[in-house]
Amino acid sequence: MKILFSADWHLGYELAGANRQPRLGDQIRNIERIAAYCQEHAVDVLAIAGDVFEAQEKGLARVAVARMMAALAAPLARGMRIVALAGNHDRDYFMETANVWLGAEAAAGDERVVFRTRPELMTLRVRDEAVNFALLPFPTQARYDMRKDDSPGVAHHNEQIAKLYIEKMEEIRKEASAQRLPTVLLTHVTVTGATVNAHRISPRDDVVVPRGSFPEFELTVIGHIHKAEQIGAAPFYYVGALDRMDVGEAAYEPRVLLADIGPQGVREISSLPLDPTPFAAVSVSSEEELAEKAAALERRAATLVKLTLIVPYGTYTAPMVDRARQLFPRLYGNVELEWLDAPKAEATVTGLNPADVQGNVRRYIEEQALPEEEKQALLELVRELRAAPVGAVE
């Protein structure tokens, strides 16, 4: 059985800020490459190790799913199956709804696309071969039946969920062992020993599982860490993300993992490259430097650019930002400013009145070494925020 592994698609993700950049086009380009690999290598199962979706509401979600299915139409029509599990960004209600929605046209017992939000041992049969998939979604209280949470803090809470995760993994291992079939562990979690931290999740909200707690399955493939890497000498892999997410991942080389698994285990395993979106961090002090940096980019039209302006304090930067938008079609986020010779602001504020929040903020702003127009703009913003109804400000 040939299985192609991927993870961390984050379909529908957008780079936010003053210069928003949707990423769906980049994502579909790489899914089309995955589809080509599936056809070239006659892949039987495409397995996605979590964080499949980012857009999970209304129109954006429908567009993302429709384009994903269109990109994978050829291998699905040939009979390939998709197995995916929930990561920390996947919402259970959306995965479960999509499970029904995408399987609506399948014949009874012939689901082509399967999403799972709960731990499960799934057996897939292709021709005369069968492989078990131990599916362990990202650990949450609901997914691992943590009915009572009397944890004194976040750290203890996460330790308890990690313990339930390990117990469920061992339970599934025993079930798989009794069936005497090769078993692939597909999961989405932080494992000790990875060279980078989990992406796009606060450390206080992450669940970390020791490498020594994992049984030796025939193959273990994990999502959540966006950099592809093997941990140790065993067949134990972080498969990596579908594409680079931001400039912090500019050096990552997105890949997929292709495995051929037979009755005795892994027959062959190889890593195949995807087509990463180029990112660049650009720092300039003038429009002339902007033009020089733009000319130096090999794939300027495709490159997502994070811009920093290094200019004298008080410089009117709007013309430079406008020029940057012309030169870099994929400028993203907020343009960062590094002021030269900026006056140092006093950090201490004394005599605050806990009952007068607005007055405290006004006083703090007025004491800062800022141009008067900036002070007034900040004060007006404070007034607007204070006047807005609770929940009206996002």
C-alpha cells in the first residue's frame, strides 16, 4: 500500500495586518503538486496529520474545501482515499460536518474522504493488503474525554491531557497488536526532541509528549511542527507544513513523505519536495533602497515581503509605503518602523487612580515624548474604544 503523508495545510489562512495577503492560491498550488505525486506514484491513501483547515466558517470555508477537492479530483476518481485528523486549528464541528458533506456521494462503506476528531484505530484495505492507522488528534479535553478538570493551573491541565493521550495511544497499540497488521501512527502533537517549537500556538496552551512515551509503530508521522524532520533513527517523522506560513519559516523546505507499506512493515520511504512560496524580510531607509531590494528579488511577483523602514524620527512614511506596495505586489502585514534618534520615553508613571482608567491612560499618553498630532490621535482612539459596547471591538 502506497501512502503519501502531509500536514498543516491551514487552508484559507490569510496573513493579516494593514496589507492582508490570502494564501489559498499558494496552498492550492502545492496541493496540485501533491495530486501529481499521487498520480505518478499510484498512491492509495493521502494521510493528513492535522491542521487541515484555517477558514472554517461561511464562504471562505466553502471556497477552500471546493478548491481542495477540485485539485485532488484526479487521484480521487482513480480510487485514492484521504484520511485526515484534527489538529489544534481544526474545529470539531467543521471536521465532522465536512465528514458527512464530502462523503455524501460515496457508496455505502466506501468513504473516499475521512476526517476524524477522536482517537481511533482504522483499518484500510487496498487490494490484498491491509494497514492499520492509529489516529490520535491534537489532545483537547473534549477529544480525550477529560470529564473533570480540577487542575490548579494550565501546566497541570496540559500534563493531565498528555497523560490521557499516552493512555489512549497505548490502548490503540494493544488493539493494533492483536490484529497483527502493520500500523501507522498519525498524530498532531509536540514531541520532545524536535528542533523547533510548535508554531502558532502559545507555549502555555501546548501539550508536550515525551519521545519515550511513543510505542515503536511501523511508522509514526506527526503534524504540528512546520519543519520537516526525523527524530532519532526510528521511522519517526514530522512531515512538515504544506507551505511556508510567514517570513519566520523562510528557510523551511516543505516536503511530503511517501511510504510503501506491506504485511511486514515499511518497504520503502522517501521524501518529496513541494514548491515553497518565497519570503523576504526587507529593511530600507529610502525609496532608492526600496527599488534596489525589489530588483534583487528573483521572483518578485511571487515573494511575500515583510518590510521595515529605518528612518529619522518623525519622518512622514506614507510615500515610502505606497512605493513599497507598487514594488512588492505581495507586501504583507504591518510595515515596521525603526526610528533613528527617537527621544527616549519615560517609562514610569506614578499616582495612578485605579478607579479612573481613562484618566490614567490620558495622563500616560500626554507624558510621552510624541508629536502632538499622534497624542491627539491616540486619545481619540481611547475615547472610541471606551465608548464602544462590550464585544463590539475585535
